[in-house]
Amino acid sequence: MIDIPIARGFFGRKKPEGQSARIPPGQHLVHDFPVLSAGPTPVPDLASWRFTLSDGDTRLGSWSWEEFNALAQTQVKVDIHCVTTWSKLDTNWEGVTLDTLLEAAGLDEAPAPYAMIHCEGGYTTNVPVEDMLGGKAMVATRYEGQPLDPEHGGPARLLVPHLYFWKSAKWATGIVFMEEDEPGFWEQLGYHIYGDPWREQRYTGD
Ligand SMILES: Nc1nc2c(c(=O)[nH]1)N[C@H]1C(S)=C(S)[C@@H](COP(=O)(O)O)O[C@H]1N2
Ligand SMILES: [Mo]
């Protein structure tokens, strides 16, 4: 067999420095942890904090901070992707998965296919329930082994890392199940209703 050397460049332009198969299109790698908040950071009050699951107006389960921390905790190492184009690899989180919350509420399955995540301060975001089951999402209370910083959503935020990071609602206080999908805060302002970074679903119509 004749071994013909082929210049590496023949196969196309190399990806920019730091680019890898783990970085979605249009994203770049960062090593710091940028803060992106649409409003002021709420002052945490663990004594009055509660996390509530609801089906429309019906309350399914509600946990105080102490009760929430007594639920089974799950640790994940994941990559996160912000729509403003930064991605961060191998971030470590700990919290309670939606699977665990449903079980703790005595439910075999979610009561509806869509959900709205509600937050202290009024921020909302919509996520299909399927995207939060099977360990794909958690309500995270710890980041890199420490309690979650208030500016990053402490005491608790949603973490749904396979969607753009605006879906990972900070200062989350509850999940409301819905029969029909409805846009949350950024989704009403033109962000994509689903937000898959691998399909570059940044804005409505992408
Ligand atoms: N409650 C609330 N959650 C939020 C936001 C917000 O403004 N308020 N910003 C979202 C956006 S656009 C991003 S990119 C991430 C940023 O999280 P970080 O500040 O921890 O990096 O939080 C998301 N969750
Ligand atoms: Mo964002």
C-alpha cells in the first residue's frame, strides 16, 4: 500500500483553540463563571424558603429547606452553555432531581407534559417535563462542593444542562406542571421556546 502523506489542513480549518466536540456551535470556552441576572440578587432566607411542586393550582408537594435537604441528594458533573456564547466544562453540582421530588410527593409520574419553573423575583422559564426526568435536571443547592452562591442562584436553582443556561432558573421556588407549553420570561422576549444548544436554538424561529 502506498502511504501518501496528506496535509492536515486538507481536511478543513482546525477548530479555534479550546474548541472540542463538547462545545456546541457558536459557543466558546470560559474558565470563570459569569453571572447573568435580569434583576437584583434576592437575599436568601432559609427559614422561610420553600420549594413547591404544583399541578396548575393544586399543590402536590412542598418542602422547607430542612426537609429539602433531607431528600436524596444527587451529584452530577456537566457542561453548561449560555446563549450569550460562553460554555463551561465539567461543572460539579449537587441537589435533588425532579425524579426524587416526584417520588417524595408520592407520584409515579408527572401529572402533565410541560412545566413552568418559578423563581423568587418573578423570573420564569418553561421546560418540557421529559427534559427534566431520568436524572436530566435537578434543583441544585451546591456547586463545586459549596453552598450555591446567591449570585449563581443560591439557595437553590434549576439545573437543566442540556438546554441553554437561561433554562437553569436561579432562586427557584417551585415547578408548576401544565397541559400546554407556555413561554417563560426570556421565551416571551424572543428566546427559543426549547433552547437546544446543539441545534443553536437561541431565538424564536431558530
Ligand atoms: N431567576 C433567574 N434565573 C436565571 C436568570 C435570571 O435573570 N433570573 N438568568 C438566566 C440566564 S440568561 C443565564 S445564562 C443563567 C446564568 O447563570 P449564572 O449567573 O449562574 O451564570 O441563569 C439563568 N437563570
Ligand atoms: Mo443567559
